Amino acid sequence: MDRLTALATFAKVVEQGSFARAAERLGLSTSAASRQVADLEAYLDARLLNRTTRRISLTEAGQSFYERCVQLLADLEETEAAVRSTTVEPRGTLRVTCGVSFGERHLAPAVAEFAARHEGLNFDLDLSDRSVDLVEEGFDLAIRIGASRQQALVSRRIGTTQLVCCASPAYLARQPAPLTPADLERHDCLAYAYASLASAWTFESGDGERHVPSIVPRHRANNGRMLAGLAAAGLGVVLEPDFIVAPEVHAGRLVRLLPGFQPPRSPIAAVYPSRRHLSAKVRSFVDYLAKRFAIRQEWTLPDAAGSPDQTSPTD
């Protein structure tokens, strides 16, 4: 048994979630991929995968072994690259997951520019607003909005976003604009379904006082752009990140509300599994994103004082 080949096959099976898909990616037959993993289990005298007719999953021993296996393969890839070049060039496949709205509008052009600079790097991109387990699903990196609650992950801020409360001119023609956050309790509010506190909208006044009106959403959706579209159509009031609603505000389809009250800012973070040595492809891409989003982006709207946010990302 070629242990290195077996390790790579095992990692690919976990990453792809099936022997057939892993074999296709590796240019092997399904039986050959299955045999390599079986030989590896026999060599280790441990079951790494639970197999059923529908799916495979990692055993407890397999989970621990997979994490070390991925790091070993990443270290080997970086070492080989270092030998071939005086500078470690990112290469291989970088699996990235990101929310749909930010991914379509802002990550896509960043990926296109970075990929053009590094021809040896391939991207495998997954856009989803659900919570993704990076290790379990084999992702190298996630772009997330808000603070990470998983202590096992490393989070590096690459930018910031400001929540914006707004509604359409048509809606405001039917309903008087709220003057305080408490007035929102009498309005039709549109809520993001994946928010941990979808019914709790938080604002801060100029004197630092915190306001949390008791919002009962009339409509919910699991996508921010959907909510912005519904708000622009006059369905109600929305509280969404500026990178989603800025085009609607600039075009006049949405109007900002409550100018004396500021919703919270949230970090835009690159999140990746904690590793002793970070692979060149992850490190270089995260460095690039931090530099790219350090400058003022097109989604930035004036803050309550009328000046654009100039906050720069930090580690």
C-alpha cells in the first residue's frame, strides 16, 4: 500500500462525501478508491468511515485522523511548492463557502482577480446561507458575516458591514416613517430567517442608549437579497447589511429610516480550521481579501453622521 496515496484518497472521499465522486476527481475506479481506504483502515487497525448504502460518515477515530491527514497533505503540498520555487505559490484546489448575497456580488470578482494571478490554483466555491461545518464538509475557508461562535476555528476580519433599516417610498406613502425604534413594533417587518435573533432588532442612539424593539416579523426569508427585493416592492421594513441594500438605496428604491439611531456593525471574516501551519493557498487568499476590502467598497453608505465608514480590517 502506498500510504501517501491512500491518505490522499481517504481525504478526497471525506471531502466529496462518496467513493464514486472521489474516484472521479482522482481519476480512479470506485473499487480502487474503496480498496485504498480499506487497506488504510487495515493498516491502522481502525475503522475510519461508517458506510451505508446512502452515505458515508466519519467515525470518531476517522474525524481525528482526517484533521491530521488534511494538515499533513497541506504541509506536503506547501513543502513541494517551496522546493520548486523560492516563493511559495498557491496551488491546488481551494474550497470556499460563502453566503449567497455577498458571494454573488462581492466574492465573485475577488475570486476572478485572484485566480487570474495564480494559474496553478483552482477554486471550488459553495454559496449557501446555511451554517456550514468546515471540517465535516471539507472546506478550506468560509467567508462569514458576524462574529464566529466556533472556538475551534480561526477568524480573521477582512472588512465590516453596517446594518441598514429601510423601506420603499411606496410603503412609506401608506405608513408614516418610524421616528424611534419602538415605532417599528407597529410596522410590517421583514426578517432574515437564519438570524439567531430574527425578532430582535438592535439600535443605538447618539447618547449610547440601546434600543431593542419587540419586532414580530410579518414575512421571513432565508436570503437577504430576497428580503431587499420584497422591501423595494413595498412589502415592509427591512434591516439588512449595506452590501445587500446599498444598490437599492442609491437607486432610490429603498429609503433609510431612523437616522438618529444606528444599527450595529458586523465583521466580515475569513474563517478557517485552526492549524499549526496554514497552507499557502489559504494564507495568500485571505491576505488578498483583507487588502482588497480594506479600501472603501461600493456598498458603503454614509453613517449616521453623514460620512462613510473608514474602518479598516485587522487580524
